[in-house]
Amino acid sequence: RLTSKEALTIARAGRRRGPRPLEAMSRNKTVPMLFHKIKKSKEERSTLLYGWYHNTPWSRYNNFSFFWSEHRPIRKTVVNHAQRVKQIRTFGSYFDTAPSVMQELSQEGPFTLFCPTNDAMDLIMPSAWDKLWKEELALFLRHHAVKGKWGVEDLVAAAAPTRPPLSTIDAFTATQMGAIVRPVPETQGELRSLANQRLPVEVEGSLEEMNRVVRVGGATVRKFNVRCWNGYVHLIDRPLVPAWR
């Protein structure tokens, strides 16, 4: 038989070790945990709304990068881009000697500027620049600019096909009859530069076969659709020489 002192000690120990009452939990802002829940991410809950089906952990960053690159405000003009980018800085440096062209291409536009790379500008002998007057240098620079915003898809659409391509059935029938089926010729159209001269546009290959080549004035477009405030900049592999007279 326990004494009153021993019973009081056991009661205090049991109260200390037992569960706390709900009122004490509420005062401490804690509630009993009923179940464990693993929260799904937004991409897993709705891939159509929050992200793409692939690359789930980084899909929201992919969306952010798309809007940052396609919808962010751009303050540089096509001339600023030609002067700042190291790959085409040789071509951009000649705008300093033609302030009228620089002022014209710094307007709202829009304009499309075809910039030869530094390696392409090295194809011109240094002594040839000394023979050009300021008017001829301005003509050279204007011949690389086109009025309007011409992306690579617009350039491809501007090139009108010379003849419609043969369908698969027509090509098979012509082959069975012994005819020589030649490949579809390159499509060709033209633009008009600010120098009021023709710039033929040629397209070879197709985007589906990953071998499409776009040429403007005989120069191959190496990099395209560089967005600027007043238009597009395309990088080409050779300079566009105008007709001087």
C-alpha cells in the first residue's frame, strides 16, 4: 500500500509524461498532426498551365527565359548592336565615318541589318577602303540595310518557288516511266536595300531535314533574328557589295 507522498509523486510523473491537453497546444500554436502529406509541385499538378511535359524541375525557368528573351524591353538599335558585338565590330566601326547612315538607322524604322562578320570584312583589302569616297561608303552601308522587320521566316516566305515540288506519287510514277526526277530547285526572291538595289534571296534545303540554308545577296545567313529596338540583325559570311554606278 502506497503512502500519500508516493502516490502524489507517481501522479506528477504520469502527468508530465502523458499527452498534453488540447488547450495547451492551442496556446502554443501547435496542433496534433493527423497525417503526412507530400505536396506536389505546380508543374506536376498542371503541366499545361505551369510548364512543359519534359524537364519538369526546370520548366518554370524555361518559361521565364522565354518571356525574358522574347518580350523583354530592348533599348539598343541595330547600329548599337553592330558596334558593340565583338563578332561584327569591324563592320560597325564604319558607321562612325557615315553619321548620316547612323542617324537614319537609329530611327524607329523598323530596319533589318545584314552585318558581315569580322572574318567576312577581312576579305576586303585595306587599300580598297582608301579609294572610297564618303558617299560611296554610305552607299556600301545602306546596301546592308532593308526597310522593314524581316525575320528568317519572312525571308524564306519572300523567296518565291520557281516551280511546285513533285508529290511522292508523281515522283514515283515519273521514275517508273524512265524520267529523271531532278531535285526541287532553290527558291529565289528579292528584297530592296536602302541603297535602292536588289538583294536576291535564295533558300536551299528545308527546315524539316535540318539542312536549310538562307542566302541574301549571295551571302549565307549564319545567325539570324537578333532582336533590337528598331528591327532585326542577321549575321552573314561575306559583305554585300553594291553596284557603284
